[in-house]
Amino acid sequence: MAMLRGVRCVLFDLDGTLIDSAADLGRAADDMRTARGLPSLPISDYRASAGSGARGMLGVAFGVTPADGGFTVLRNEFFDRYEQRMTMLTQPFDGAEALLQALARPAFLGAW
């Protein structure tokens, strides 16, 4: 605890650190594929690109990059679709809740 002396807060990047949203991100992109008559891809195909957000998901789903014509339209559709489903499959990573609870304990806070 000595290394935490003087620390007043702990900040986390929520998505990809405390919560796993890869399935909802991938499903939003995959819904776009199937709406266009393309076959569905497994979520495992999308998982490695989840950290790249819309750019990564659309790259997997359609093989496009931000430099491609029409990317902005696809990106906006992706954002709309993701907004509709962003918490359907998203879950905390194992241990995330316990970590937050430990950080909130008075004994931990008193160590500062």
C-alpha cells in the first residue's frame, strides 16, 4: 500500500478494461452484413478488432478502411446500430467488480 500513498483517485478506461463489449460491437457490424444479404460472421472474427471501434468492426465486416469511399456512411450506421444494442451482450470482465469493491473499501481508502 505504500506505493499508493498520495493517490487520490484511480481512473479506468471502461470499455476493454472493466467491461467486455466485443460481442455487442461485433454484432452491430454483423447485423449490417446480414442486412445487406451477406453471411453472418462469428463474433470471434470481430473480437481481435474490438479495440479499434467502428474502424475495426467495419474492416472485419466489409474490408473497408476510413480512406474508402462510403466509410463515413457505414460508420454512422454502425454507431446507430451499436447504440441500439450496446448493453445486450456487454459484461464486466472477471474480477472487475471485485476490484472496484476493493478500491471503495474504507480500509483501502485509509491507506492513502
